[in-house]
Amino acid sequence: MEKFCFLLPGFAILLGLLMLSPAYGASKKKPAPPPQVHPPTIFSVTANSITVTEEKTTKTLTITPSTEITVNGQKATAAELKPSMTVSITMGTDPTKASRISATGK
């Protein structure tokens, strides 16, 4: 009987550890995927304006004769800007006018 009393606490500890181990494994969650970033793209363009979309925002800016335009790193005109091109626009002191437009894509 004494041998049984000696093994009983060890058996209880072992049983407790076995019951807890699945709880630790089940609590691990996969990390959330990073948010997707969509660069600004040209929605439409005319000789004197450009409309750009970014995420859910659309903004139209005026193209002036002094606006510097590049397409794929080369000097270009507004006629060479096409919808769906990725674009980076720098505005001057007037937030409605583009001072520099840099577009990439086809």
C-alpha cells in the first residue's frame, strides 16, 4: 500500500501535464497578413488635367505649361500619360496644380 501512495502524486502530476499540453498548442494564432498597399494610379488624363486614384480616394489636378512630366524616367507630355499607370505627383504652393508628374508603366 505504501508503494501505491508513493506513485499516486507522480501519476497525478503526469496526468495534469498531459492535459495542459494541448491547451498551449491550440492557442497559437497565425500572424495577420500585412495590409496591401496600392500605389496611386492614373484614372484619366486630358491635356490640362490628371485624375489620380489612391485606395478609395480620387483627386483631379491641373496640368500647367510649367508642369514637369516624366514617363518611365524620360521627359514626356500629358498625351503620353495613360490610365492605369502608376504615378507620383508633386504639388507646388497651389494644391490644385501639379508641379511634377512622374509616371511608370505602359
